[in-house]
Amino acid sequence: MGQDNFTRQKRFLTGGGGGLPINNYDAAGGGRNRGFPGMPRGRQMHKRFNNMKITILCGFVTILVLRGTIGVGNLGSSEEEAVNQHLIEETNRILAEIRSDSDPTDPDGAAETELNPNVTYTLGPKISDWDQQRKVWLSENPGFPNFANGKALILLVTGSPPKPCDNPIGDHYLLKAIKNKIDYCRLHGIEIVYNMAHLDKELAGYWAKLPLIRMLMLSHPELEWIWWMDSDAFFTDMVFEIPLSKYDNYNLVIHGYPDLLFQQKSWIALNTGSFLFRNCQWSLDLLDAWAPMGPKGPIRDEAGKVLTANLKGRPAFEADDQSALIYLLLSQKDQWMDKVFVENQYYLHGYWAGLVDRYEEMMEKYHPGLGDERWPFVTHFVGCKPCGSYGDYSVDRCLRSMQRAFNFADNQVLKLYGYRHRGLLGPNIKRIRDDTTTPLEIVDQLDIRRSVNGKTESKS
Amino acid sequence: MGQDNFTRQKRFLTGGGGGLPINNYDAAGGGRNRGFPGMPRGRQMHKRFNNMKITILCGFVTILVLRGTIGVGNLGSSEEEAVNQHLIEETNRILAEIRSDSDPTDPDGAAETELNPNVTYTLGPKISDWDQQRKVWLSENPGFPNFANGKALILLVTGSPPKPCDNPIGDHYLLKAIKNKIDYCRLHGIEIVYNMAHLDKELAGYWAKLPLIRMLMLSHPELEWIWWMDSDAFFTDMVFEIPLSKYDNYNLVIHGYPDLLFQQKSWIALNTGSFLFRNCQWSLDLLDAWAPMGPKGPIRDEAGKVLTANLKGRPAFEADDQSALIYLLLSQKDQWMDKVFVENQYYLHGYWAGLVDRYEEMMEKYHPGLGDERWPFVTHFVGCKPCGSYGDYSVDRCLRSMQRAFNFADNQVLKLYGYRHRGLLGPNIKRIRDDTTTPLEIVDQLDIRRSVNGKTESKS
């Protein structure tokens, strides 16, 4: 490692899991990117403005024709054209306003806090007695226990940006993804928080989960586990249940491979698209140690270079939360790893590309409840980015695959009701069981919650 | 009423709440509309195809420029142009495939059942002992009680079509609407089912809720109430709780006005955008009596004429579920009304146009928990149709208003976490409380669930 790398690394790590020392940092100033995931600003603003004008213009025609396509009135009348034109103007004007950062009715348009380069970034005031605070609170609030039906309380946290997706189909798949999560969580007694707020302008994008997790831990002491799940991850095993008792002595459960982590130092050794944090002091400390590479701009850019230099296979780009966590756990292994469970016995995160084409084979040979390569617990569409425009895979392949995962999961929910999808791609469903005047016989056999509570496997 | 009307009406009602007698019916045949809400087919197919070609063509340019707008590479290189072109082709091809009804991998593309005009349409086999079946089941399954924490079990049911919205912004507001419902239901211990399946091709569109409600009742005997809520309705009072004990002697709770119903016979006397059905025999019977006007095509068209002729202010269009219910309850008043609670003490359904402009005034003068015109429980965007293209109001006004309702509600959720939106239109939030090392003091004061359970009002 050259001196340059060493100096950079030292900036991001401190001995006691504290913050990022940036006193010596020569902040570039200016040109700092703000706003949500990766949108360029500054010198590209002019280009962006011109492109937006063209977009709006073509959007006119698109909406006009769409309206004509599904309309029931006569096309071509001048009155209808005037109405269409008005519709188009209104839609685009309000879309532009929603997309913009400014709220004309709100005088406080500026960012809430300016990052002071001479002060180490922190997620919030340091709390050192969270275990004690929580313990006292739980004892004083028996109406809010941290267990229910013999299970520790889990909160599933996910989210997406508050603005419409750049690719319109993205919002449709965000909707399908949350419907999918609603189904799983209903069957397993898990509550959901869907976040659409920018809690911290510095930790935007994939880093946004850190302040969110911290906030939820501190506001919901009754929760034993906070489970972060990306918006592009789908539950595909509706029966499988996380074996929580396996993690009694751990505070972080994350999918990954120890050899990839410790031997290869690979940047994909762990996946932060689906992981669980125990609500405890240790987790607060880890979040504090994790956050310093996150603040957008020069800090995140520089941190990215450190990560690329030290993690195998990592491309050159700004620091992402996953690489930063891997780097942290490698660098401070003795401090953290005894409480980290690197799980790969089931697909807490299942990389989609190796799974989605095998769903028919799975349906033929196996059954829900396995959670592993035979019937993946979670299928995660890493790299697809349906909400944006620059995924790593073809749009066609991604959309088809997400639709297949959705249907594959939905079949498991519809089964109780006597339906299934005709195929894995289309929306249509068909009956798999005649309607009956005694529906409760079926309910006893098929309700997933009964098999989960009774700890018996349900056959597909 | 002329003889013509009388004959039509007689077709749709039977004395005992049975089905629709269509033996004398001269079914028009052909031209029956199938598929989801109001998309014209048949003779408009050719027009539609041409319009779709134009749409795709302009969609090319739109996506191309969008990609250029948010891209980070150089615009104009031939390689980039080729990639863009490919992206465009893929997106449109898969979108077209998803939108179409046919699944190329699935041989069974046809509708599942053909409606026989000589047989009265029914939702399913007639069940006559549902109260008894349910009672026995509950006694045999103490692990699935119909009460929890002293409250009867409620399931909130909502949904949207399985295909992307024609207006792209529609999916974004469907997403915001379900996030809003997730928040309310989490705070009040209510489970959610988000339906995206066409259970019954005959009862498509607004009628789809009927087979859905029936299916859920019969599959979930532990549920005491099924609460249908439209996808365009937002919770705007996060504290207010439905006073269930008020309805101990009722089986249907629906927002409306008795004078509009009985004196004026108005087609908007009740609103089926938000109502509760008790899970019992009476409800199954009402659903059976309600459904016959629903089957799409000549039946629904003819039924529409009856409804327009008999309900004040109703425009001429096919039968909708709301008008049909009003007509049924008027025509068979003695049979049903003793178990129907027409509620208007709070906004179980709150018509948006009179509410959304007063949110700032409400925040100034009142507080959550009131549920009425001072702080509406539900704000329902009747007529906006953000998923389609032909709403009854301007797109601008609708989108702004929905965003305001969303933020107004979100503020009540964010309060616990120490944030609020800067204004009611934009996405940005700001801190309203300093972060602290003792967060649990605030939690005790602000967690809505604590005020709900302790039956104290929470001040805004």
C-alpha cells in the first residue's frame, strides 16, 4: 500500500469505532452533489435544462397520444385538442414542480445543516447506555413487550425516494415490491415502515438506511430487531421464517461468505440489501463507525478510492455502504466480528440472476419453506435499478425477471384463496380449486400462518 | 316510471335478495367489454393500435432524452446512441407485453368462464350457515381469536390493477397511498391485503371489491371486520380510531347521509370508497344481492340505465357498485337497513375538494384524533383517477392535492421521529426537535399507539 492509500485509510478509521477524522481534510468545496441518488448538478445543469425542455416537448405528444389511445370520445375535435393540450401542460408543470427541490410555499428551502469539514460527521449525539435505557423502558411498559407469540418483535424497514422514478415503470415495480412485502409480513406478524423521507442530506442514496435504522431503534424500544430490505428485493418463499434463535448471541445478521470476506476481501463478500440489526448499544456503535464514509461529496469520493484500492473487484466509484461495511469489518475485525453472523444457509439475500430462470423447476421439484437455492427466501434484483435508467442489465431481462419473481411469490399467497397465476409473466390468474360451501376445511390446511405457528412445513 | 323502466328494474331485483333474473334477457352478445377499467376494445382496436405506434415512437425520444438528462457519460457518441436505442426498444417491448392480456408462455389465455345469459350470475356457491361455521371454527382455533388487545380484528383491503398505470404518475401516487395506509395500519394494529389480481373477469373495475371481500371473509374466519378502502383514499388523521363498539348491532358501516339516501335518492348518498363489512352471513347475503348488476357488458349497461332513471343526479353510464348498492338498499329497505349504519359523524370517507385547501387552517386550530371536518379521518380523491387519463378534475389540482394530503398525514407519523415536512407540497423535511441522548422520554409522549391504547387524545 502506498503512502497515499495509507493516509486516506487512516482518515476513515479510528481505534474506538468513533467518527471520521477530517480535520486534515482539504475539502474540495463547491461541486458537492446533493439531492437523491446520483443526479449530477453544477456544470451539467445547463445540459440538463436543455434536455428537460426536449423531454417535456416529447412528453406532450406521448401523453396526447396516450390519451387518444384510451379515450372514449372523438379524436380530432378542436375542443378535445384544447383539453388535451391543457392536460399536457398541467401534468408536466406539476411534475416539474414535484421533481424540483424547491417548494414555492415554503420559505426554508435551504439544506438544514451545512457540513463543517472541521467536525467529524456523526449520525447524532453519542448514546452510551442504550441497553440500560431500553431495559428500563421495557420493564416500565409491559403493554409494549419485545416479544409476541413467542417471537421477538421485528420491524421490516424499506423505502424509496419521495419523487417519481425517472423511468415510469420503476414506480410500478416499487408498488409490486411493497405489495410483496406486505404479504410476507402479514403472514409472519412483522410490521413495516416504508420510508420516503430524506432524513439526512449528507447520507443520501444507499447510505440513507443508516440514519433511518438508528432513528427507528431509538424511537421503538419495543423492537428487538430492525430488518432493512432494499426496495428491489422480493420475498419468494412465503413460508420460510428467519431462525431467530440461531442469532441469540449475535447483533448483526447479514448474508455473505466468510472466505470471500476474510480471504479474498471481495467487495461483494456481504450484501447490505437485506440484513438484521439487533436493537442494542452494539448496533448503535457499529452504525456510528460505519457512517463516516457516507457524507456525499469529497468525503464519499475519497472514501471510494480507499475502498476500491482495498477490496477485490471493486470498480471505481464513490463509497457505497456495502463496501464500507466490509472494509470496516475487515479493518476492525476483532472489535466487531464476534457479534456478526455471516449467513449463507438460506437466501437472506438471493442474487436474482441465478434464480429467476429456475422457478418452474423449483415448482416442480420442491416446495416453500426451504429458503435456500431450492426455493429462495429472497430474490434480490441487484443492478436492475428499475427506478433509474442506468441498470447493469438489460431492461427487458430485469422487468421480466421481476415480474416472474412477483408471480412466483404471489402464487404462494393466492393458493389459500384457490387461485394461481396462469404463468409467471402475465397478470392473469386461474382457479386451482372449486369454490365450496365449506371453505374452512381448506383454510385449516393451507393458511401459511398456521403452518408457521405450528412449525410444520407446508407443501406446495 | 314508464313500463320500460319498470321492466328493467324488475330484472335486477328479487324478493329474497337472490340473484339477477336474466332468463328474459336479450343479451346483446358481441362487443362485450372485457379487461380492466373501461379500456375500449373491438371497433376501437385499430385506432388503438395506430395510437400505440405513435406513443411508442414518441416514447423513444422521451426515454432517450431522459437518459441524457440524468446520464453521466458523454452525449452524442455513436456507442451511447446504440445503447440508448437498445434500451428504448427493450423497455417498450416489455411494457407492451406486460400491458397485453396474453402471456406468450401460457397456453390458457382465454377467459376462465363464459357468462351464460340463461343463468343468474352469482359470486359463488350459496352458503347459508356461515355464522355457525365461523363460530365452530373460532372455538376450535383459540390460537386465532377474532379479538386482539381488546379490539375486534380488522383487515384493511385495497388494491389496484396488475398492469402499469396509463398515466405514469399514477403508479407513484398508488405507492404513496399504500405507504400512507401502511403507516395508519401499523399504528392501529390492522392488517392489510393489497390485491392486484383479477378474481372475476365479470366483476372487473369498481365491482372487483365484491368477490374480493367475499373471498377474504371466507378464507379468514378470524377476521371480525373487512374494511374496503379505495386506492385513491388517504388516511389524514393518524390518531383517530373507528369507534367499533358503536356498531355492535350493525353489519355494514358506510359513510353517507340518510336524507340524501331516503328523501332525495341521490346517487352519491353513500360512498363505497371506504366501508366496513362484518364477517357474517348477513354480509354474504348482501354481497349476493348486490352483485347481479355487476357483470360487465349488456347486463351492466342495462343496469346503468335503471340506476340513472331512479337515482337523482346520476349521469348515464354503466352500473357502478355504489349506485347499485344505494338502489338495492332503497328497494329492499326493510330487508337490509336495520343492519346498515350510515355514518357521518366523522369522515370515514372525506370528499377531498372541500378539505385539502384547509389543511393549514386545521394545523393551526385543531389536532389529530377528531376525524371530522376539523381534522378529516380519510381524504378521498374521488374523480381524480391518477392511474388513468380521464379524471373529472384538472391533473394539476389533483396531484397537488394528493401530495398535500400525503404530507399532511406524513407529518403526523414523522412527529414521533422529530421531523415534519417543510411544506405540504414538497418532499423535503426538517427537524422539529433536537436529537437527544434520552429519546425514550419523547417516545412516551408522542407514540400514537400509546395514546390510542390509553384512549387519550394526542395533541398536534
